[in-house]
Amino acid sequence: MGLKGVMHIAGMSGLHKVIAQTKTGFVAESLIDKKRFAVSSTQRVSMLEDISVFTTGEDVKLAEVFKKMQGMNQDSLSLDKDADGATTMNYFSKILPDFDKDRVYASDIKK
């Protein structure tokens, strides 16, 4: 599946996809457990296709970052979910060496 229709909903863990539109928002489905729920139009939602990563040059779409990850040796892509900020930043520099270290935070990478 591509990133079209995939989103992150503030305050909720995991990723979700849009299933249907409602009068007051839409219905989303968790990509993890397939549970469906209503999302209000007032909730903060970030569509993954709209997210870019700051670099020292032109910003890079998240989809491009995922493609780079796919082309890499999977053994070099393991990161403990409890890794500290420096470890997380070092990990991400293997994927996107020119990411802007002043505007990209370890917490963003973990998300």
C-alpha cells in the first residue's frame, strides 16, 4: 500500500487509513488491528503523503525516505524503540545523511 489515505491521528498510536467520509469527519481503520472508529473533523490529522523531512537542501517527501529504507540492508535499520536521542539521530543519518539536524528532532524520527 502507498501512503495515499494513510494518516497519523494526534493522541493515537499507530497509523490509520481513511475508510469513509461522514457528516462530521470520517471513519478510519487501524493498520495494526483493523479496528474502525469515527474521527471528528476537529481532531488533528497528518496525512503521510503530505509529510516531508527537512534537509540541508530541498525537503524530502516521507515516501522517498521509505523508498531509501527499502533499498538498504535491513540489518542496518534496526533501532530499539527506547533508544536515546543521539542513537536515534545517528540511525536516521544512515537513511538520510543530509537531514537538517537543527529542525528534525529525535521524537519526530521515532514517530
